[in-house]
Amino acid sequence: MNTISGNLLVGQSGGPTPVINASLAGVIIAAQNSNQIKKIYGMEHGIEGLLVGNLKEIIISEQEIEQLTVTPASALGSCRYKVKDEDYTNILQILKSNNIRYFFYIGGNDSMDTCNRIAKLAESEGYEMYTMGIPKTIDNDLPITDHCPGFGSAARFTAVSTISAGRDLEAMKTFDDVAIVEVMGRHAGWLTASSALLKNDFKDAPHLVYLPERTFKIESFLKDIKNIHQELGYVFISLCEGIRDENNQFIGTGNIEKDSFGHVPVALSDGPAAYLAKIVKQEIGLKVRYNRCGTVQRSFAECTSNIDREEALIVGQKAVELAIKGYSGKMIILKREEGKDYKCHFDVTPLENVANVEKLIPDQFINSEGNYITEAFKDYALPLIGDSLPRFFRFK
């Protein structure tokens, strides 16, 4: 165990989740119980706020921590700032001037890279500071960890909303033929795949699922729709916003400029659902509705998974507990234990193992046709979306 005393700084970055504040609450709870941590500070709007000295001292009651734990989105404010090389010297100076000895960043791939670089800089400068990354992302695309806090709740929303919207389409099949729902996910289709987690009957939505891990071919897409429509009279489709064609170009995005991280901001385009709805109508003459859930997928508190919230709280606590023991330059990970009943334990991995690395859906989770998931994916993801899942009635 290290013996250094000082202040703690925590920030949140990237797209929020329904449980990101549970991780923040975990950090605060563990910090308040430590004699080595004198003051707790929060970065307002992540590293971007830190660069201009926007630090908020966190003094919070037990009742307020309980409220924070169930609050969606990023209570401290988030950012998508690409840290420049010349920023890091300024960051370290601000940390030193505020006697920050414990640094925690709650985020995804890019945030772990920032956290890693800050840890290495402090070490190279001989500044004793314990730095830990806390995973969060609805995309579930951080490697090493079995899954990411935030994914289970977003997956629950996607699964519940899909099977519910599918019943709407089924009831209206004399008027509507096809429904397309576009789900978040730039390169990884974990969230889109989760739309099928509550499907128990062929009539249930979704009937087709398209992921960015497979090349999207419009000819096959139209053929799939024709086959399902001929059998059922309606077709519900879940597709990922990041689906791409044979040339690795995003479907329906047009010429959208990349952001500072080198990502194509798909949300700024019309998107694949709108684009493909027009093609379905033109090519096979079916009536099509399309929906784009947008940010509600990552902020709908009423669909929070109880498992997800519990794990999000624990990763925040573990990060502080391990930093006090002397761990630094690590990210907390979840490891699934073997057995019939779902259970995870918590461990760490070096930040450099996860910085700027994306985890895609493996082959065994996607069917051979590339238009649906496998039972193996259900076995993996279903335990993460929590208890009290709906079961709907249908007349025989």
C-alpha cells in the first residue's frame, strides 16, 4: 500500500450512459472512506474543463450519493476533446498545483488513451500520482473486459423497445409493411445485436439484424426483406448506424467530414435507415417506416439494468481501493466466471492494452448469412440486461 496523501480528481468523458454516475458515486464513496484522500474534485466537462482549470470540489451527502447513483448522463459534464501533445504539460502542471495524487477518468477507448498518457507523463516527471481508468460505454467495444458498464442498460432499452415496436408493426401490417430501426454503433454492433434478446417467436421483432462486422449488400438486404414479408406480411429490421458497403463506406452518410478523433460522425448524416427506407420503397414497392432512437438509447433511466448499475458502482469503488493500494496506469475490467449462474469478478489491465482499441462482435455471435445473431450471443448478453423482463401475450 502506498502512503501518499493528497487530493483526488475524477472526470467523465465521451457519450454518457444510464449508469455512468453510478461509477462516479462509487469513486466518491470509496474516497470518502479513505484517510489518504483529503479532498475530492470533479472535472467539469472532462479533460476539456481541466485544461481551463474548471475543477469542482465535491462535498456530497449520503442521500445525494443515492440520487447520483440512479441519475443518467454525466453529472459532471462530458466532452469529446482530442487532447493535443502540447496540452499534457499544462495538464500535469494543473494537477500538481492542486495536489492531485489520485486521478480517475471514466470513459471509453479515447478516454483510456488520455488517461494512459497522463499516467506515463506523471511517471516520467517523477510526480507521484496514482491513475486509474474506469470503463464506460454503451457500445461495449472496450477490449479485455468481458463487457462495459453502460452496455447492459442500453441493451435493455434496445431489446424492450424493439419487441414493443414490433408488436405495433404486427398490429398494423394491413397498413405498414416494413419498419427499420437504426441503433447506435459506429464500428461495433453489440447494441444492435441486443435488439433480438427478447425475441421468443418467429413473429417477434426483429426479423433481420445487420451489423458493421459484416459487409452490407443491398441486393441481399432486399432479398431478405422479400422472403420475410412473403411469410409474415411484415418485416421489422434492426440495423446499426455503422453498417458499411464493399468499399468500407458507411451506408447513407454521404461525404461527412471526420471529427478530431478521426471518426465519421454518423449522427450528422441522414443515416442508413432513412437511406434504405427509400430504396426498399423504390425497388420492391413496400411501405416503410423508419426510426432513429438517437441519444435516448443512452439516457433512458427507466430501462436501467439492475446488474449494470451494481457493476458500475463497484468499478468506481474498486478503482479507488486499488489506487490506494498502489495500483496505477490500469483500467478496471470485469471477468465472467464459469457456471450456470451469471457472476463476474473484477481485475485490472494496463491502460495501454485498451487505449484506442475497439472490440468487435466475434464470428460465433453472428449467423452465417450475416443478417441475424446466434444463440451464443443471447447466452452472453441476456444476463447483462437485468431482471423483470417483459413477456407479451399473443392470440394463438
